[in-house]
Amino acid sequence: MAASGPLYMGFDLSTQQLKGVVVDSQLKHQHEAKVDFDADFGEKYGIEKGVLTNPSEGEIYAPVGMWLEAVDLVLSRLREDGLDFSRVKGVSGAGMQHGTVFWSQQAESLLSSLDAKKSLVEQLEPSAHKDERKGAFSHPDSPNWQDHSTQKQCDKFDAELGSPETLAEATGSGAHHRFSGPQIMRFKSKYPDHYKETSRISLVSSFLASVFLGKFAPIDISDVTGMNLWHIKEGKWNEKLLALAAGSTEGAAELKQKLGHVPEDGGASFGHISKYFVQRYGFAQDCNIVPMTGDNPATILALPLQASDAMVSLGTSTTFLMSTPQYKPDPAYHFMNHPTTAGLYMFMLCYKNGGLAREHIRDAINGNKTDRSWDKFNEVALSTPPMDQRSSSDPMRMGLYFPRPEIVPNVRAGQWRYEYDASSNKLNQTSAEQSVDADARGIVESQMLSLRLRSAALVSGHEINGKKLPPQPRRVYLVGGGSANPAIARIIGDVLGGAEGIYKLDIGGNACALGGAYKAVWGCERRGKQTFEQLVEERWDEDAFVKRVADGYREGVFEKYGEALRGFEAMEKEVVKATSEGVHAQDNEGGFMAPQN
Ligand SMILES: Nc1ncnc2c1ncn2[C@@H]1O[C@H](COP(=O)(O)OP(=O)(O)O)[C@@H](O)[C@H]1O
Ligand SMILES: O=C(CO)[C@@H](O)[C@H](O)COP(=O)(O)O
């Protein structure tokens, strides 16, 4: 018997891939497909790890035409996977946060009159085909979240409302290089003609929603909080910050128009899918486009996350996510609107040196760049003792591994190694002459110590089998490409704890797209005021959807990392101070460093 019943589709347009996941009403996974930008388009667009770079200015960006090609390709791969598009009743998803897309004056008329016999890129971005016709974009590229060209603009954003603290209080974050407000400010001054020609500025998420909708889709209520332009508590654009980005008070009105209205409800359909997709792929005509959100907000929708749970997303970036009713902003981290539930917030830490920095150590351990296996990395990581401390009289060894300039803390690229004696609280910088093998455990410990340090105020104690445990997350859920790695999961449990353990979603590598698909289910099937959490809990199948992959809290080990935290915090302070004073031997601005053995 042919399968029936509605299906829901979620996308994840992130740094290195476009992924699509399809689920049914019961949240069960049905289909998935992906486009890998380097593998599928590396040569054509000249990208590496999904992006183009201009190191002299710290710019990192991606060609929008490539993403359009990816949309057609991922849909054709879903068709090859057997998807019956006529059953798809809702589409939602996510885009990497902060990135902006600049639409031209003729964009909406092009979007609404697409010919189903031709590809999206041919019609919307003809210049990607060396065609001189005007396309739908006033600028061909979208700044990527790894871009770090906006220090000057960030200084102005931090000062505009009085201090980084007041900016964070208003917008949920201090100024960050990648945030859309500082990026738009720089774009306007670098490309004044392109800015003038822009009819609409989308985020990556609302760009993707616009393509499916066939007209401009509004910016999402959660993703808008990654711009440094939205006043979270007032629920509206901050006029002073708009004027700063646009260069004048009159400019603020024009910018507000280019950004458009932001609806409060993350679940209300924007309308039906564009006829291009109905004719080309056979989507149902009444398929709804439900607001697409940022990749991290979508990730927290992939499971019924409780307030005391943490998610660690091991993608290109490493991010730490919690859903919380508390709003306690600070320039060191981010608070964002929850994508579905008013009154909840998403707490986030985001590191630029995540997956690529771990790969960098993996390649050094493997001794060559062609062997991409994680086996040796995992083997040495698990055979190295916590903090590389072989006996209690040895100092702890720790380091910072930043092949690219880092966000948390804001320092330029470099690699530093230290020894820390916890009993005397003494910290010494050591030379880079250490065996690279110790770096496998070292880099994961370093990343996790940073997360533990900064999330300490949000976690609380738990009682397990009548025993009181120190403050830590109840569960840690791992998602993103790196969640497939058991050694990394083990070390994460050692450092972060996790009263009930470390868990992984069944399709953890696709959690973000999955969260997007669940959002589509909620947008289309919610009853009255049913919240996203209520709907997901009602349909959640714990045994099928999540797996416990490692122990969390281990008595003794967790406490040892607690001691290491003091040294880690001091090390970071020393590195930040030294780099800001320019006293720094081993750094390397911009690109990747040569392995240091
Ligand atoms: N077995 C593994 N161990 C560690 N890292 C892995 C493993 N498999 C994939 N990765 C990492 O996952 C990253 C991609 O994750 P993904 O979530 O798909 O990225 P993004 O969403 O940023 O495009 C790669 O950079 C790679 O380093
Ligand atoms: O900048 C951030 C969050 O603030 C990044 O998390 C991006 O949203 C992209 O992440 P990947 O999914 O590509 O790692």
C-alpha cells in the first residue's frame, strides 16, 4: 500500500552544506539529502570549506548563486531518495545566523515569475552563469559568520548605547564582527551603490524562505536577535542602532524598510509555496512556508529541551545552547529570542574555532591531509589522561587552539600552551615543542572548559539516586557533524558533566534541519495555542529518537576539571592581555597555521 499522510520538510543552509530532512506528523524521519558545497561546487565557485576569503580585510563570504544551485540540487536528491513531494504540507528550516543577502529592485518580480523549466540560479543570479542580465541580487555574495572585517563598526555599536553591557541588555549581545548590524554598516560604506540598489535585506534564513515563497519573506523573530539591531524586551527595531548602521536618522527609516516587518509568531505560515516548486517538483499547491529561523535556534527545536539541559553543536562552529526563561545578557555571550515560544530565550556561546580547528589537529596527528580518518585522533585522545596529568604531582597541561581569530574570547589567531599547578595556582607558558598527540585531548578539553566556565551561572545541582551532584547540566545533547565521534563525547562528559549522561540525537548530524522540519509540523498542525514544546512532547519517541552515548558526571574527574578551570581562566586572561599588547610569539593573523609539532 502506498504511504499516505502529510510530510514536513526542514532545511539547514549552513557553512559547508545544504541539508534537507523530511518527517511525518509523528516526527519520524522519512527522507534526507544534502549538498556539500566543496564537493559539489568547489571548482565552479572557487570556495573552500564553503566560503571565499579576502584575508587582507578579514572578509569571509559565500556566493548566493551557489546556494540557489544547491536548492535545486538538494530537491532533486530528495526526489532520488523517493520523496513524494505532493505529500509535503509544510516547509521550514534554518540558515546560518547573521549572514545577509541583498536583493535588487527587480527581485520580487523575478521571484514571482520563475519558469519551472529553468533552474533558480539561471533566472535569479544570471551573473553566476557569466550572463550580463540583471538578476535578483544587488550584491553577489553574503557575508559569512566567520567574517572579522568589522572591528571599527563594532566599536561604534558598543559605544552607541553607552557600553557593550547596555548594547547586550537591549539586543541580547555585545557587538560582534559577524552580527548583521555592523556588517550592514560596513557594506553600506564599502558598496554605497549596491546598498542603494538594494530593495530588501534578508538573513540567510529569510532568503531561503523567500525563494520557496516566491516573494520576500519576513525576518524571523529569533534570527532577528543575531543582528545587534533588535530591542528584545521592546520587541522592535532599535532606532538609534538603525541610524548608526545606516549613517543617519533619515537613513534609519530607509534601512527599516529594507529590513521589513518582523512577525512575533514563529509558527504562522507566510503563505503557500511558489508555483515554481509545484510545477518543477510536484509540491502540493497548499504546502505552507513556515518561518525559517537561525541554525542554532532551529537546533534547539530538534528535541524537547528542558531548562536544565544543554546542547553542544559540533559543526563548523562549536556552539553551546540552552533554552531558559532567564534573560541575563552579558557581552561575553548571547541571549536570543526563542524561535517558537514567547517568554523563553536561547542562551548561546559560539566559537569560530570548532570543527575546523579539531580537523587541523587531526591532520597533524595523521601526518598528512589526505587521511581524513578520526581513528588516530580518537585513540590518542582517549589514552591521554585528563589535563595530560600523568601523576598528581605533575602540572596540568592546557592550551588554546585558534587557527582562526576567535570570538570567545575576542583574540587573533594563534596557538598557546601552558602548564598549571593547581596546588600553588601557578601558570607558566610553555614552548610549542610538545608532541602534537596530546593536542587531541587538549583541544576538546580546552573547548569544553571554555563552555563550562561561561555557562556556570545557568546550571544547577541535581539529585541522582539520592545523591546530590554539583551544579552541571541534567543532560548534554550532542549534535552536528562532530556528534558522530565517541571519543569527543567521552571527553565532553568528563569536562561538562551531565547528571544523566551524554546523549546524541538519532540523526544528530542533521539536528538543525530536523528542528526546522519539526517547526513546520508545529506551524501546520498545532491546535489553538498549543506550544511547540507541548506538541513535540506529545509525539516524542524517546527510545527511537535519542541514544545515550557516554557517561556524564564522573566523581573525581569532574572536580579535577573544576580545578583546571581556574588555570584556564587565568590562561585566557594572559593570552588576551598579551595579544592586545602585541607581545605574542606564535600567532598568525588570518588563515590557518602550519601544524606545530
Ligand atoms: N567523526 C567525526 N569526528 C569529529 N568531527 C567530525 C566527524 N564527522 C564530521 N565531523 C566534523 O563535522 C563538521 C561538519 O559538521 P556540520 O554540522 O555538518 O557542519 P555545518 O553545519 O557547519 O556545515 C566538519 O567540519 C567535521 O570536522
Ligand atoms: O555564528 C554562528 C552563531 O552565532 C554560527 O553558529 C553560524 O550560525 C554557523 O554555524 P555552522 O552551523 O555552519 O557551524
